[in-house]
Amino acid sequence: MSRSSIRIATFNLESLDDTGDLSFEERAAVLRPQLERLDADILCLQEVNGQRAAKGEPRTLRALNRLLEGGPYADFHRTSGGEGTKLADRHNLVLVSRWPILAARQYRHDLVPSPQVRMVTADPAQPGGDAVTWDRPVLHGEIELPGGRRLHVFNLHLRAPIAAPVPGQKKNASTWKSVGGWAEGFYLASIKRAGQALEARLAVERVFDADPHALILVAGDLNAEIEQTPVRIIRADLDETGNGHLAGRSLVPLERSVPEERRFTVLHGGDAVMLDHLLVSRALLGWFRSAEIHNEALGDELVAHATVSHSPESYHAPLVARFELPDQTVTETMAPGEPAP
């Protein structure tokens, strides 16, 4: 493919690891063809686990490196958050790019302080409020495209709508003691996912403040459909803000270009839902040409978890978009080497 075209994809790899009960080679045999089919220049990956060579050693992306070695992405640039970022044992965000990654950082309560919540069903009762923290950060990478333009990529994995723990309210990992306890746990989960979305939106706002015509893409597993609260926060549609002067700051979901009958990335108990998204700024939308959702072989996650042992698959379909670079070289609005806003 001519590299006047660029392809950007998001893919939840479903706890990619090379330790534990699952055979890494069996997983790689399923995932590698999916990655090759994407033919992406930029990959936004979720659920990449970190591994230690020995106890006490820092975690690395060993499983991901093994997955990509020998393939079309082997020599691509990679980041999970820039210098000094420590990998988690589970569910890291990773950005993989054909072109140089000029800067990268994570946001996790940098723009949105931890909300303080006094739990009303906790047992024993708690005298003061507890901090509600996000499960995962927002990964922001800046990529230098051919021609010198800078692309801002935000890679996200928002919390699933599953009740968060409440002290003293669970019998075991899957069983609650009371409906009230479960309801408060669900309330806490909604704070976490909306808070993550708010922090992502505020990070996007900082980019728009520096350059109203910035090329911005928000990608990832948002664990929400297009009209649900977290995605609405990130999109900031004109009919939500009610201010025509803010129209240029809204983000556009690219899955709308896919026929409705194909518009899903997860099967859950027979329901086809669109939980993974690519949202772009108006400037980047001008380069957009087409989108694909590779869901032909997608299994039902709820059925599979009950019936399939050691499945090598991801139960998220990858989503990829194709853009055409303009013929003329566009002068960068920010000086080379200028730090991210």
C-alpha cells in the first residue's frame, strides 16, 4: 500500500501474556493473522500484560515483543507512557507506530483529582470519605507523520460497567451480600469510568487550546456504546454543549461509516455491541476515507467463558480506519521538539 495512505487501528488483545495456563504460541497463532490483516501504521493496543525476567526485576513487554517479532510490526516504535513509566502486571496500554513517537505520557489523576466518596453500605461503616481512583491511565502519544504534521493519539481502556468492591459487602469474588451493596458498587464503577473519560476529554482540551486545528484521535476499548455517558463525555457533540463556537472541539466516531449490521466489536450473550471506538477531530476527519471492523470470526464472550477452556482468542474485534495524507506538505503549527501541551 502507498504510504500516502495511513491506517490506524485499535485492538484489545485480551490479557496478552506468555505466562500462566494459556499457551502463548496458540494465542500468537490466532492473533498474528489478525494483526497482519489490519496492515496498520499505528496500533493502539489494550490489555497488554507486563512480565518480569526475575523477581524484583522491572516488568517488560516481553509477550508483546514476542508477538510482534518477525512480522510487519517488528521494527515499529513502541511506548506505554514515556520515560519513567512503570508497567503494571496486567492490562497495560501500548502505542505502536511506524513513525517516530515524539512524546508520550500517561494521565491518571493529573487533571482530575480522585473523587472522595463516603460509602453508605460499607460494613463496618466508615467515618470519612474514600478516594475513588481510576483502574487505568490515559496514554497520550504524539507521532510525527510524513510531511511533518503531528498526530495526537489517546489510547484508552475504560472500566467495564461491573460493580466495584465495597468493604464488607461481598461473600466472594462474584457474590454480593446485599442489593444495596451491589448498587453502591455499581455507582462507584460509574464514577470510575466517567472520571476516566473526563480526564481523557480534558487532555484533549489541552491539545485544542494549543492548536484548534490539531490532528487528534481517541482510540480504545471504552466499554461503552456511542450514546452512553463515557463516550458522550469524550465526543462533546454540539447538541450536548449547545454552543456553536465549540463545534470544532467535538470528536467524530468513525464507526458510523460502517453499515449498521456490521457495527459491533463484542458479542455478549447474543447482543452485538460497539464498545471499541476511533474518535477523531474535525481536522483529521478531513483525511478519513474508510473504516473496517474485523468481526467475522468473533465469538460470544459470555458463552465462551462458560463453555470454552483456555481460549486463545480475543473477544474484541479490531477496528481500523484508513486516511489519505494531503498532497502538499503542511507546515507544523508547533515547533519541532516543543513539548506536548
